[in-house]
Amino acid sequence: MPVAIITGASKGLGRALAGALAARGWDLVLDARTTEVLRETAAELEAHGTRVTAVSGDVTDAGHRAELVAAAEKLGGVDLLVSNASALGAEPLVRLDALPLEGLRRALEVNVVAALGLVQEALPLLRASEAGTVITVSSDAAAEAYETWGGYGASKAALDHLAAVLGEEEPGLRVWAVDPGDMATDLYAAAVPDDDDPRPAPAGVVPAFLRLLDERPASGRYAALSLLVEGR
């Protein structure tokens, strides 16, 4: 069975994608910082009959990243690595003139440095896979200028560029930066707590990720909405 590592997998998009892959028979290594919630997620997914290893910790910790890859190797390797764990830099979001520099550093460490560190750790196993794939979860804030989204958007823009370069350097892999679009997640609620406008559930964009895995287009940046519209 193929094996996926998914970071930020206890809730939101990470959990929804993990559920879809489990239903397809994937074995999973799941990461999140909250141990109890992650264990609950893993127990739920094991009902599909798949093997699920829950490894709680912080992706900025090199030892934790090594543990994730070691757990995947025990399951058979790494066929898919999804960097979904994210930090905002400030909760709620603030304008750049008020953005704490420590918050920006945290966003860069989680969203960029840790994502690259995990790729580096997993790269030998990804290269050995017949369908080695890296997905980095992007944002429209990486490409558009929205007030208060400067720090987070800058970190996602940097992640997009790393993904683009990785795709050039590793032609044997598929490397996709995916903008999932608006979603009702805890991350968004923390970013803009006063926004009461309804947003779609993360499960609604999972078919876009599955389409990428099924069709395996060239490495690059993709918007989930476009994939969903084109797939109808």
C-alpha cells in the first residue's frame, strides 16, 4: 500500500485529506501538536482498515521530523509528503506595522524551514518511490496582497518558490503547491475571529487533491477551485 506523511493532520484540511486517502487504502503517518486530538483522528481513520501512525510534535523540531520519516519507513516508505502544518505569525492577524518579528520568524520556521527540512529528511524514500510526490499547501495570500495577511502570505510565497525549485531539481518527483482557497478551519478562525461569513468545509476541496494524485500533472502551482471546475 502507498504511504503518506501529512503534517497538521488532526483537524481541518489535513484530517479531511487523511480520511480520503485512508478510504483509498493508503497507510498514513500523521503529525500534529495536540496529542489527544491526533490520537482520536488516527483511531477514526483506522476504521478503514488502514495502518495509521500518529506522531505528535512540532515540525520545527528536527528530531520530530526524523521520527515522522522513520515511522513511514516502517510502513514501507514515503510515496506522498503533504506539508499542511501552518502558523499565522499573529492571532488574530495584524498589519505589518504591528506584526511581531518573533511571530514572523515562527511563521517562516513552520511554513517554510520545517517544510523544507521534512522534504530533505524524506527525499531518499521519495526518490525510491515509483510515484514520489510532495504537496505543499499554499494560499491565495501567497500571490495576492491582503491587508493583515503580509507575514503569513510572505511565508507561503516563499514556500511556493521552494516547491517550484524542488520540482526543477527533482524531475523524478511530482511537486505541487496547492492553493485550497477559502475554508472553514480553526486557522482561519484564529486569523480573522470577527468574520462570520460562512466558508466551505475543507472536505469540499479534497477532490482537487485526489485529482492531482490520479492524473499526476506536471510539477507546479495549482488552485483547488480550478481543478474542481475543470473536473466536472
